[in-house]
Amino acid sequence: MKIVFGSALLLLLGITFLLNETVANAEDWETWSSNTVAERFRRSAQFQVGEEATAKPAVVDETPRLRWTNPSAGTVHGLDYLVLDQGIPVAYCSVYQWFSPLTNATVDLTSLSAQPIQLKMGSKLAWDSHEPGVSFTPVGQPLLATLPAGQRLAAMRRLTQQFSVILNRDSRASSDNVVRTLRLLERPIYRYEKPAAPIVDGGLFAFVEGTDPEVLLCLQFRATDKGELQLEYAFARTNNSELVAKLGEQTVWTVPEVGEAWVDKSRPYYLLSLDDLKPAPEEFTAADKPSGE
């Protein structure tokens, strides 16, 4: 009886080990595959910002600003990159791959520039937005131009606490009407302390669900003609649902739901398919396993 019990226990432990290995391998694959899609996009993307006659290259930052998942929407892994022009963010690229309930790979492209912006993937014009992606609004009284960098960051963080953002109906997860209050990440996901004039300082903050950014809040100090610093803000969407932002009790920004956001590549928010960048399973078999990032 002891021998039989011992054998059964060993069998049970063996099954449990195999199940855990299967789960671990699946998680490894998902992480590795989504990382691979993101890196292939980053290396292939060629951005230009400005009017066609004077357009200049903008660079995809090598460092992902966020790595995220969103369990409320399904099994999805994302890495987010900034496109920079002289240190100032001009576009946001949220590169993600679905594993359930969808299976596609996509990049959400969000303009953070008042100028036109283009994306080429190889010889293909993948995005050609001519609408302003952001519109800045001054807030508060101008501050001294000599305000130290630490105090400028503190002023930006205090202002973020006065904003709230609501997402209405996230159609990825359900066709039912839902209202979600998004969570503000306390620290900026990017800080630009030495940008090109007249911008003196700035920070990019994210409102998230889970760890998935749905709305970006751009804050920056602009030098005025009087030699002072004016703090200003702008919002940008990274989700196609209806979004509403408030400053205190006052609604200061609202955008409607964008249906079929993958159709019109001239919009400042556009979904681009990256299915052709997805790796095959045999590539993972031959590759080193990810280091748990």
C-alpha cells in the first residue's frame, strides 16, 4: 500500500511539474514573441516630422518607456516607445501582441506633435498624419525662469494630481457600456529637461488600466517673451474608446470613440497591423529563452 501510494504521489508530482513547465513555456513564448515584434518594429520604423518641404527625421528611442499587460482585456503584452525630435516626444508607439481572445500584433500610433508626422516601414508609407496630435493649454500663472529643475518637476507632479480621466466603453473586452476611471502613474514615463527652445522642461505622464497606458498627459514649461516660464498641458489618446479628462470638476478634454481606427492613416491616432513581424514558433525553439524581463 505504501508503495502504491508513493507511486501515485510521484505521478501526481510529475503531472504538476509538466503542467507548470507548459505554463512557463507559454509565458516565455508570449514574452519573447511580443518583445521580438516590438524590436522588429523599432528597427524598421522611419519617422519624419514637419511639412513635406522641411520634414526632418525623428528617432525611435531605443529604451521602451513601458512594458505592460492588460488582464481586463485579455492576454496581451506590450512595449511602448517614444519618437523624439531634439529630445521632445513627437509620437508614441504602443507595440503589442494579443494571445487571447485575439491573435494579432498591432502598434497604436499617437501623434504628440502639432506638425505633420510620417512613418515609413521599408518603402511603404504606413502613417501620414497631418492633423495636430496635441493642443497645449496654459495653466496657472507664469513662473520665474530661474526655477530649479527639481521644483519644475514638483510643479508638474502637483498638477497631474488635479486631473482625472474616464474611459467610456472599452470595446476590446465587451460590447456593453462600461465606465472606467484610469489610474495615474505618479512618475513621468519620460522627462525632457534640455529640449530645444522655447521648451525648457517637460514630462510625459500616463493614465493606465492595469499597466496599459490609455491616455497620455504632456506637461511642459515654455519660455515666454517676457522671460518667464508658462506651464502648459495637452492630452493624447492611446485607446480608441471615448475618453474624458477633467481638471478638478471642469471637463477640459474629450474625444469620441474612433471606429475602425486602422482604416484612415491620416489620423493622429492610428492602428497599424504588425502581423507580418510576428515570429514563427520555430524561431523561439532555436532562440535563447528570455531572461524573465
